[in-house]
Amino acid sequence: MPRLIFTQQLRRFTEVPEIDSDALTLRQALEDAFAVNAALRGYVLDDQRQLRPHLAVFVDGRRLRGKGADALDVALPSDATVYVLQALSGG
């Protein structure tokens, strides 16, 4: 069962659940998290239902590339671990 984990940075803004989901895609897993905390949707997705540019998503240690709608339709292995975190930049 895929596990969706939101890192501490997002906890500054809202409650972020750890979700065990039977989702087949990242989009479905995120929807399971939004069902637990609807406010989380606004921090993760923009008005076009795409990942916000300030977020990074890792599936089993590999960074998800792209921010478009197709990125959310990535298939999740049944034992996937997904991390959603605030992308940091600077020097």
C-alpha cells in the first residue's frame, strides 16, 4: 500500500497527515490526503490542479519531473513511499 508523507516544512501552514492509500496513481493518493485535510489541497495544487512550483515530490527516492497534469498521473507501485516537500533554493 503506497505511503504518502508530507515533510515538516508544510506543517508550518496546516496539518499534514501521513496517508496509507490503495491509490494506483499519485493523483489518487493526494486526493486521499485532501480528504483528511481539505486545506492541504491549496498548498499542494494550484488553480489548474497542477503541483505548485515550490513543491518537490519523490517516489521511492526518485524526484518526480514535471509539474503538469500528467505528472500527477504517475503510477505508484503497491509498496511506494512518496515524499511531498517544499523545494528550497538559494545559496
